Amino acid sequence: MKKIVLSALVAAFSLCANAQYESKAGDIALEVGFNPFSNSFNTVKLNGGSINARYFINDNTAARVNLGFGYEGTSDNLYSTDHNGNEVKTECSKHAGSFSLDLGVENHFANAGRLDLYAGGQLGIATTFGGGKFGNTEVSGAAISSGWSTGSIDPCATTFSLKAFTGANFFVYKKLYVGAEFGVSFSNRSYKDYEVTIDSETTKKKNDLSKTSFDFFAEPALHLGWVF
């Protein structure tokens, strides 16, 4: 029995020692967010609600794509009393969501054993959508952030972004790695027009608001990836 255990340990050690940690042309990697210091159940989750993947065009160059989608719908019934003392039910519903797509390229310029260093650039587009209906009021093209009122409307928007980044991955095993990333980001966010309909009368709310930002960023959590 001792010989079997010893042989298994030797085989496992040899496998790790001979493992190739460098990515090769044709490799695909998928990533999720990883926060080992979390006190909640969100230790492992999608990065900002997105699926992140990279494909190695050659041994040192990888194309990356981040695809994100989120949706939340809420419905409720509100009860009130009319002037005759009768109960009146008002049906309410609202929804909000987002979609994002980022495309980029990475240059993996240094590899030292388990450590992989890379840098690159990324272009992205993101859009939000939403609407709601409560009683004789309907909102289209905007999300209702809280309650059931046109006083808490968040207009939908489209964001274009450009990022330059650098990062590092550390292979804990030959196909499993953890990493971190930081860089600079330039983005422009343009808000959309929306409509409010009350008693079949529609009012179009024009929105010319646009915001431009330039920021340094760092991923709030590590990323955990698998290469296959």
C-alpha cells in the first residue's frame, strides 16, 4: 500500500514538474471573477455579468471577447380605495436590462514559469434598455429606478469605450490560473430619448445629455481562468 501511495505521489509531482504553463496557438481560455476574500457567497461569479474568453491566434497573441447581458423584471399590485369605499387594484410592472460587447487583443510578452505577463487594447459598446407600466401610465425607453413613479426615471444610454490594459496570470496548475488586470479607459456615454404615455397621450422626452470620461481602472476582483 505504501508503495502505491508513494508511486502516486511521484507521478503527481512529475506531472506538475513537467507541466507546460505557456499558452499555445489554438488554446481557448474562459474566465470568471474570483474574490477569495469575500465573506458572502459571491466568491466566484461572472465578471460584471459577462462571459470572458480569449483565443490564442499564435503563441504570444490572443483575441479576447467579453459578452455581457443582464435583465431584471418586477411586477406588483397596488391597492387603494375609491371615493365610494371600493377597493381598486392597480397592476404595475417594469423591466430594465443591459447588453455589452468588448473586443480586444493581447500580447503575452513575458512568461517565467507559472507567471504570464500581457498587455493589450480593447474596444467596447454597451447599451441599456427598460420600460414600465403602472395604472394609466406607461414609460418606454427608460428604466424606473425605484417605486412606481415617473419621478424616478433613468433614461437608457449607449456607451462606447476604449481601454489599454496590462495584466498578469499565475498558473496554479497547468490549465488553471488566477490573474489581475489594470489600465486606462476612455468612454463616451450618450443618453436616449424616451416616452411617457398617460391616458393614451404620449409625450416624447428629448435627451441630449452626453458624458465623456477618462479613468484609471483596476479589476475589483481576481479573474479565475481555465485553458482548454
